[in-house]
Amino acid sequence: MAETKIIYHLDEQETPYLIKLPIPAENVTLADFKNVLNKPNYKFFFKSMDDDFGVLSKPAHQGEQPAIVPYPVA
């Protein structure tokens, strides 16, 4: 069975947290993550590293369709 590990930070805490979802990485949605985390009033952001611009983050919105969580491609 495929499993996805998600590392996240809460607020300004420096210590990261890890959760595991029993879903393949390419199928994990924002809703899956929010259901496990159980923090209904939190805002979520996707954060990535760009060679030209450095660290980028953008708000994560569910909208009408499930938002697929970005994952690294080898």
C-alpha cells in the first residue's frame, strides 16, 4: 500500500511535524491533509524553492475541485 509523508510547521514554530497518509503522493488532496490535522480555522500555504526567486509560498485553496498537494518528482 502506498503511503505519503507530509512534513509541516504550525504557526512560527521551528520544529517540524510529520504525518503519514495511506494515499499515494500523486493523489493526496488538501482535504486529506486537513482531515488528519483537524485544525478547522487554520490557513494553509504551499511552500517551494525556486532557483531564481528563492522560497515561494502561495495560499492553498480547496475551491470547487480538490486541491492536489504538490509533491516532488524525482
